[in-house]
Amino acid sequence: MKIKKLIIRQPDDMHVHFRSGLMLQNVVPFTAHIFGRAVAMGNLPVPITTLETARAYRKEIKDISPKSFNPIMSAMMTKDITPEKIRKLHKAGVKVLKLIPASTSTNSSEGIALNELRNYLPVLETVKKAGMIFSIHAELIHNPKTGKEIPEIQREEMAIPFLGHLVSKASGLKIVVEHASTRKIIEFVKKAPWNVAATLTTHHALVNYGDVFDSQGRILNPFLYCKPVAKTADDQEAVIEVMTSDNPKFFFGSDSAPHLIWKKNSDEPPAGIFTAPVVLSLLCKIFEREKKLERLENFVSRFGAEFYGLPLNKGKITLERGEWLVPEEFEGVKIFKGEEILQWQVV
Ligand code: NCD
Ligand code: ZN
Ligand code: ZN
């Protein structure tokens, strides 16, 4: 007999993009009315790097959220970061130092490159001492030997040696490998010491390269285009396997990343998929298909909080079986799985 109802501890989303202004007001409610906390990524057009901008950004999010919702603030790692700045950010309540290396993703132009990380060990030492998290978008753009641009589908695995170096040089630093999308990086995280974990998205479990690109590597469906790009069927399987494996190193980070439809339809579509309205429904579907529904709660409500050193949320949410039609778009942003019928809903 199929379960009709699932009551779980209130979940956390350990990786989300809210943007700012009107877009923020439109998208925050999808997260803030369900999740207890969410890591708000600071990759705004002018990246969040100071305590003043982090505070103002927190306020912008809090102002339109229910009291129960607590954003976890991040600051971006750009060239001008110093240990002193980290101490200030920490005092202002910033929990995460985030690195998106230049050119790897949306609003990343100021991010330091992976091969420069070794020059920032004192910064990372300060992050560790402050009990903060180092969150990394692990992709390499240029082959260090040839200088050639690396094809998008190989960028994540090419970053693994740099991660290995980082893990050995910055021992004990809590590192989150964001949106792990290949079997190789998942194996890396599994074998790494306790202080290395990863977030997993729903879209990397459900989309593969062929859904996004044609045989020439041109973008076919900009609305499924994200970074890191969706990979092979085997990588997808690896994401699903580890997601449902009850391994505390792997927890939920939606990477919900809204972009306006007209921008997505341009010649150079920005990377990012807006998944916030459907993530829990899709996770139910994945975990149920794998016959691991009883493990969903650990993945969304426990492992992330534990790795971050946060108390578990006290509240509960209820998921009910029942068909609903996902709207195609919301306020000019296409919703992942829009116009499809899903089976689970948060009530
Ligand atoms: C994110 C965005 O749009 O901000 N895009 C994406 O494709 N994931 C940035 C990021 O997380 O890399
Ligand atoms: Zn990223
Ligand atoms: Zn992201």
C-alpha cells in the first residue's frame, strides 16, 4: 500500500539564490514558508563581501519572510578578501565563505581562480577558526597545462585535484562541495576526511546532458541550463544513489537559481534553474522510487544542519500524496517541471 502522508522535521535548503529587489520578493516565499533555514548565496551583480552588505541583504530577506525563517548568510570570496574581513563578517553573523571561481557561473566574475586558492590559506585558516563553512563551486575553466578552455561537461572532474590540494593544506576546514554532479566528485567526497561534505540538487538527479545540449554542444533547452551542467546518465545515477544512501556527508542544497524568461531566451542564456516551488515534491518522488522514503528526512532536515553545527529545526512539515499541476512560470521565471503533474505536495 502506498503511503498517503509523510510528516518530517522542517527541512533546510543549504544552497539557494534569492537575488535582490523584486525578484527576491517573488522567490523568497517559496523557500521561507517551508524551510527553517536556507543558505542565501551572495553572488549578486555586486557580490556580498562586506559586513554592511551582508547585514543589509539579510534584512532584505527577513523583511518578507515569516519570523520562523532564518537565512544563513554567505559572503563571496573575491581577490580583496583578508583574514581581518573574515573576522568582521563572522561577527556580523555570516556563516559561509563562498567561492565561485571567475567565469564558472552566474555573477562570478570577481571570484578567485582555483589555482590561486593556495595564496589564501591564512583566509581559510581564519574561516576554520571562526567555525565558518567554506563553500565551493568546484569547476575548472582552463587546463593549467595547455591553457585551453575545458569543455563544460569535464569542468567538475578537472577541479578534483585542486580540491585534493585544498583538503590537504587546510586540514580541518569544513568544506562543502556544492551541487556535486559527477560520480567522480561524489567518490572524492566520500573518501575525503570528515570535514568535507557536499550538497546535492534535485535537477542533477533528474536532468542529463542530452536534455540540455544538442550533439554539437549547443544549448537546446536554456531552461535546463545550469552550472555545473547536467552530466551523463551514470553521473545522474551516482547522484541518486548517494542522495538516498543515508550518508551524512551528502545533504540537500536546491541551488534554485531564478532567471527571467527573456534572458534565458537570449543568445547567451544565464546558467541556473528555478526549482524552489517543486523541490520537496520531486525529492519525495525520487526517494519513493528508490524505496527509501524513510531516508528523506535525514537528507533534507538533519545532515546539513549537523555539518553546519546548527541545532535541528523543531517544527514539522506535512507532505501529502495528491496530483497537482506545476504552473509553467511565476512572475516571468520558468519553473522547473512546469506544466507537469507531480504526485506530492507540501500542505
Ligand atoms: C547559479 C546562479 O544562477 O546564481 N547558477 C547555476 O547555474 N547554478 C550560480 C551557481 O550556483 O553556480
Ligand atoms: Zn555554483
Ligand atoms: Zn548556486
